[in-house]
Amino acid sequence: MRKLMLVVAGLATLLLSGCVLAPQTISLAEQADIQGMTSPGREALVRVVDERQVGFDVLGHRGGRAPENSPLLADKPLTQALTARLQNSLAALGFGAANDPQPLRVQLTVEEFLYQCNEGIIVNECSISMRFQVTVMDGEKTFTKPYGINEMRSLATSPVKEYSQQWVNDALGRLWSYMFNDAELKRSLGVI
């Protein structure tokens, strides 16, 4: 009887405390499917600024009983991954000419990049929010515009690493596509 009471007490403690989810580390895609007219063979200097007040590789948390102990991390600093993605995107548009006396300057400012799931014993709802500001400087002309995406999903259980990685990259891809299909941004880059 005593043994049964100890087992019941142990199970009750486990159910009441819930479990702390392990951290996850995902890879951010550095390639993007960018299509459109190419630029007139100019160089583009790229800069990514992370204005978030979190660690350089923190993308959010997985929720659960102690979300601060369950971060979602990038395998590289966020600025490094987004810099590579931006450089690759501009190269796909024809940027990269050597010895350009007046290169275009493109800055991507990360205002928000947040993946988060609900707190509690059962994790069944997660969201992604990304807010970027793109600034293009071409001589005396400056173009600045914000872009963002917000998504929420209901889940049966806390997402596994592959699910988190796929969703974050898909959301980033949708935002990226929206940015690079924006006529104002394309005009400021000189690709339409």
C-alpha cells in the first residue's frame, strides 16, 4: 500500500509540475527564390541590424511550464543568416558588379523575430511574428519601408524540431517573397 501511495504521489507531482521542454536549435534557410528583372550590374553593400533585446541566436521559446528554459535557437547568429539570405537575393537580381563607384546600400533592420508557444502543462498553440524594416540608399535617395508577418497555429502537442524549422523557414520565405515582390522596393533597387 505504501508503495502504491508513493507511485500515485510521484505521478501527481509530475502531472502538476508538467515538463520543461528541451531547447531546440534550427537552421534558417539562407537561399530565397527571388525572380524578376535583373539590375543593371551594380554592387550592393548589405547590412543587417538586430534591434531585438535578446541573444544573437534566440528566436523565441517553445512554451511549457518554464518557457525561459525552453528556447528556440538558430544554429548561427540571426544577423549572419539574414545577411547571407539578403546577399543571395540581391545576387539573384544581378547585383555584384566589381568596382562599382557608387554601390547601392541595403539595410535590413530586425525589429521582431519571435516564435513562441503557450505556457502551461499542455502546449497546443504557437505563433510567429516577424517585423523587418528595409532601407535602400542610392546616392542622395533613401527608401525605407516596414514589412511584417504574423501567424498562429493550434497544435496537438509541442512541435518537434523539424516542424519548428519548417514553419519558421516557410514564414520567413513568405515574408521575403512579399518584400521582394513589392513594387516600391523593386523600384528603389532599380529592378523594374
